[in-house]
Amino acid sequence: MSMQGARPAGLVTARADFGPVTVYFGEKNGKYPDANQVVVTGSDTRAALDAPLVANRIGEPFDGADLVVLGHVHEDHMAGLHRLPHVPVHVHREDLSAAQSWQGYADALGVSEAVRPALLTKLQREFHYAPRPDAIAYEDGTTWDLGDVRLTAVHLPGHTAGHCALLVEKEGVAFIGDIDLSGFGPYYGDASSSLARFRRTLKLLPDLPARVWITGHHRGVYTDRATFLSDLAAYEAKLETRSQHLLDLLASPKSLEDLVASRLLYPPDYEELWVEDVERRTISQHLDELIEQGRVVESDGIFAPVR
């Protein structure tokens, strides 16, 4: 079964061990703004996989890491990097510019120019955000030899362009990051995100040679394949639920801005600096799909379902 539930919020001792792999659970099982920290300890080298807020509460097991491998670049996975200023940070090449500078990150997010100053202040205050101009690019299939343990990157894009699973091969442990199997469903609202690539990723995920699956948020750890696949199917089904919701909204033809105001992902009263940009990109991707499928037509910026 998936190992969920009995982890008091905020306790550093909330952890699970799988041979050389240790999972330190963030608050509320790694719910945003926190996330789950994975540390892999080989005979020669210790690797931290991501660096979420909980990294600031772990102590030596994180602070003694010899390298950091980011499965993708988002502020909630970089919040402990300030503790390791001289440790190499590895990032998939498609997320590299997002790690190296604020400009690169803001462009990858796709946030409007008007909100960037306030967003930078928020991320610095709440996530210890600081870019890493020294970040090192890796590729799909890159491996790290930690001594008696080998770590491999498997490119699974969609959430971000460079999103990867990080596989501890011999032990069959896969850190699948922000393919988090949450009730919210897949997130692909950045400028570098892709609904089409996320769909392909979800089809590939069951083929990972894993016996244990660790999510960046929410679900934590799965050790039962049937439960993992069931939750994956429910997560994937959110994509069609969103498309159907858009079709329902288009019962009265609407512009893109009308749809953004109606909201697809977030409740109408939910306010954050990035919400409208995320809604606009997410809705646009679904509209493109629906048009390609012959289910929606567009004329002069107005979208309507095919009757």
C-alpha cells in the first residue's frame, strides 16, 4: 500500500528509509509550499534530490550533501540551496536558465512583467530564493556514481520543460517529483510547461523500473504498484475533466479572457500573483487540443463548441 498519513506536521523525524535512500517528509506530507526531501547516501558521495523548505529543518543529513540534483526548477524545490552555496547543483539542460538567474526563472514561469518585482520579493522572503549561476546542466540518461549507488535522470517533461524523475537504479526507487498524483491534478501552467508533453510523460511513467515511487508533494511514498497505478489513472483523468469543464463553460461562446475570469484550475476567489497567467496558459493549451480534436472552433477570438 502507499505509505501515507501517520506523519505529524513539522517533525524532522518524519522519514522513511529504503536502503541508501531516505525521505524526509515536509509539513502536511510535503504540501506546497513545502515538499518532500530525498537524500541518497552512497559509499563515496551523498546526493540531495531537490532542496525544499524542509531541508532547512533536517540538519547534517542535508547540510552534509556533496551535491544537489534538482528534478526540476521551481522555488519550492530550491528553498534549501542557500545552505549549500559551494556544493555543485545539477539541473536538466531545459531548466538550466531558470536555475541560473531571476530573469531566466521569471521567463520560464511566464509571469507578467508587472508582477515580477512583487513575486521576487515574495520568493526571497518565503523560500530563501537565490539563483544559482553556477548550476551544471545534465541530460536525459545522465548518471551519478555515488560509490556503491547509482542515480540516473529520466526526462519526464510537461510540468516544466526539464522535469525529470531521479532513479536509484539497483534499489528500484524513483523520485518522480511534481508528478505528485495529487487531487489537484497535473500542473502545466508555466511558459516552459506543456500539456502534450505531460500526456506523453504519464503514459511512460508506469514503465520506470521502480518498486518504490516518491512524490515531491502530497502522496509521499508508494510501495504498492496497484495503488500507484490507480492513483496515476485518477491523476491523468483530471486532464479530460478539465477539457469537459471548458466545454461546459463554452455553452455560451466566450473569449479567452472570459474563460480566464471563469477559472479552470483555481476557485474564483483564490488570489495569487501568478494565477491569471497560469489560467491563461493552461486554458489556451486545452483549447488548442480541443480545436485539433474538432470539438471547439474559434472565430475572431471567440471560442464555441462544435454542435
